[in-house]
Amino acid sequence: MTSFELITDQDLSAFAATVARNGWKASDFELQEETFDQATAEVEARKGQVGVRCLLTQAVTIYPLGDGSDWVATFAADLEHRKFGQPAGL
């Protein structure tokens, strides 16, 4: 199982629920987290970004991570607006 620094287990659960609610499978997506180096970042908060790639359509979107960001909610809106295409079988 992949280990993340900024993505929490709660985020992953919300992500999986969002995917299922929209007719997709979690295995249809790949998450890649990138954390920003605090030594060179201009802010002290832990921040980064998560890339979400749909393995079926190859659509990719990057979402900010860290204090105040809600990447799962933004991802949910993108799924509902078919930014990643349609799930198999629809």
C-alpha cells in the first residue's frame, strides 16, 4: 500500500467514497503526492500537491494539499462534471 505524508487516511476514505458514488472504482485512479520542501518554500505550513490520474482515460488533474485545502471536494466536483470522462459501463 502506498504511504503518503500529507494525504490522510480520512482523505483516502473520502476519495474512495466519492469514486464509488460516481460509478468508478478506486483502481481506476492513481494518486501521486508531491510535498514541497519546507527549507525552500516561502511558507512554513506543510504543503504539496496531489496528482490524480484516471487510468482509463489518462486524464490528469493536480490539486493543492495542505492547510486549508480540500482536494477531495474539488476532485468530487471534477468527477461530477466529467472532467475525467465517464466510468466504464456508462
